[in-house]
Amino acid sequence: MSNQPVIVIGAGLAGSEAAWQLANRGFTVHLYEMRPKRFTEAHQTDKFAELVCSNSLGARSLDRAMGLLKEELRRLGSLIIEAADATALPAGGALAVGREEFSDYVTQAITHHPNIQVIREEVTDIPSGPTIIATGPLTSAPLAERIRELAGQDYLYFYDALAPIVTLESIKMPPCWRQSRYDRDSGEGEGDYINCPLTEEEYRAFVKALREAERIELRPFEQDDERFFEACLPVEVLAMRGDDALAFGPMRPVGLRDPRTGKRPFAVVQLRQDNLAGTLYNLVGFQTNIRWPEQRRIFRMIPGLEEAEFVRLGQMHRNTFINSPVLLRPTLQWHDRDDLFFAGQIIGTEGYVGSTAGGLLAGLNMARLLSDQNPLVMPRETMMGALFWYVTHAEPSAFQPMKANFGLLPPLQPRVRRKRERYRKYAERALLALERWIKEHGIEPIPRIAASLVS
């Protein structure tokens, strides 16, 4: 069985990570990717690990859930986190990347690995041999139908929306200025974010325009269910929830001061660097499904963006995920087939880093299965273990995608009242549990050799 190539379907974050983990443990991998022969509704290139929404992988700090998750992945030899660290941009306390450089790094590492054969073909059926399905939330219709038949039940759906991107040179400064909230910058410039201030009158007019804007009509395959995933709500949907919903959401001005007045503005739109060259910036939290001409008109109401040049406008697409509490074990194996694994957003782990974590565990456990070792369940004290425990043990009738958060972890004993201290304790416990788990099961670290392959 160990001589048989492992099929990995999908070269996104999860699939690339799974292939890397297997290849570096000596297994031959056939990595299938249907692009460029067939594109999804959101992807624009044929590169691996393309980031189709934000270019941020979340907080860096270990007292943030996403920061802890990334550190766990680093210690397990994640290719995706290695690529992110190598292509990082200044973004305050967040790990943001140059999206093109990031995808290039992963693509080069995968295509140059001697144990990985990349096959640019669409997979329309579920293979019979060792297989990892990591096709993501935009799985093609033929394969989705095969998975639905295998599951014996329908999929669940949610919607994800993309934020616009503008050129740096088209942003007026002033009135815009550079500053991170509470001046928490990376120390590599004047400020990691560009801020566009709004007066109360400007804010009210902007919210009114969002509410009245014409939205893009959903495509036929998307019209069966118009539910939005709460973690990525379109800005116009937030605007409908109340006059001040945006002012307490993505447009909250806390931790910022307008250098022209020395005071906090009524509301603010933040822009974050989107590429290594620093020529592109995305509107943070402004994913949208408004019609494109309307987007240009409304977003140019924002002070400083009156002449904004949009290199990408927002859009929305349907994401698909399986009912993992019914269908998967915490090892990420299919419930009644040992050599079939699922990983990535299709299992209900929300976000880039959660997808990566699923790919890593699926690759590690497939390698163990093919080496006549038992696949492993990660400790629930770790962020990875808690996340996978949730998606495989949640209430099936109410299952929704979940991102990493400290609420998934077992409570501390004794309890710690102060939140920041509690989060630090969670992180300390998680990393100790991970190191014990690694040592107990003799998991060999993956060497950081991707850079030499890329060069």
C-alpha cells in the first residue's frame, strides 16, 4: 500500500500543505489541480494556494487564537506558514502577505519537489486508492455530486464576499494618513494602515448609499440559499443591521487620531497593504456584493478615495462544506473508509490558517496510515486539536464553519479571570501539549527547505 501514489485533489492551501507533508515523508504524491483548464468563480490565476479574499492570515501574537494556530503549524513544519513568513508585509499585529509572491513561493516549492507530480486535470469522481480531497469551498459540480452521493445527504452552503483593492497612488493623503490602531505597527514605516476619516454627516450619507445600492444578482447555482457566514458579512448587509453597525464594526475609529485635528474621527475606513511592492491596498472589512459601477460610485464617497483606482472590485460566491460531525473522524478520515481524508474549508474550518491546519493533519495521518501506524487525534488543549474536535463533534443539525478561537479550548484549571492573561495561559498550555504529543508519537519535524527549492 505504501508504494501506491497518494492522490491529493486541489492545490489550494490545504491540498498544497497535505502534498508537502506527504512528499517530505518519502511518499509519492499525485497532486490534481483543474486550473487553468477550468477556473472556479473566485480564482483568477493557475497558481497554488491563491488567496482569493483577504491577504491577511490573522494575528501574530500568541495571545490571539490565530497567532497560536500559526505557531503550532510552524512547529509542525508547515509549508504555508513558511511561505507566509517569507512574503510577509508590514501589517501591525497581523501576518499579511504579498498575495502574488506568496502563491509563487508555494507553487515553486510544490512543482520542484521530486516526490510530487502535478496533474492539471479536473477530477470528476472519487478515486479508489489513498486520497485526500482538499477541493475547498468551490468544489466543481461533478466532484461535488460524487461526494454528495457518497455522503448520502445534501451539502450546506454559505456565502463569502471579496473586498475591493485600490492603487496606492490614487489615495489622497491628506485627508488619509498612516497609522495602526494604538500605534501597534511593525516598526517598518510611518504606519502599517492607511486611514480614511469620515465625519458623522459623511458616515450617514455613506451608510444610506450602501443600503440603497443595487446588488449583483446571484447566479443560478447560488440562488437556492441566501445565508451569509457571520465572519465575512458583506458591508451592505452590515449597514442594514442598524445606523451604527458599521461604526462599531469595520469602520470603528478606536485607537486612531486624525493628525489634522488630533482627535478621533467619527468613523474610519482602513486600507491594508496587499502586495510586497506596496502599490496595492485593500479596504479592510469591506467585502461586498454591490454591482460594480455602484461600488465605484459609493466607495469614492469615502474621503481620500474620490479618485480611487480599483484593481479589483468586490464580489460574492457560494462556498460549500460537508457536514463533518456526521461524516469525518477527528483524524479527518471519512467515517467508513480509512484511506479517504478530507481537509480545508470543505470540512468547515473557516479561513486560510484553518484550511492549512487541516491539510497538515490529513497529510501527516495519511503518511502514518501508509506506514502501518495509527492516524492521530491531536490534543484538545492545542488550537488545532480543539478546532478539529469541534468540526467533527458539533451538533450536526446546526453545524456551521468555525474559525480558531479560544472558546474551543478546554477551560483552564484553576480559571484565570483576566482575558489577556487567560489567553497567554491557553497558549502556554497548548504549545506544551503539542511538544509532548510530537515527542510521544515520534513525529519528525519537516525541514524548512522550501526556500532552496524555490531558488
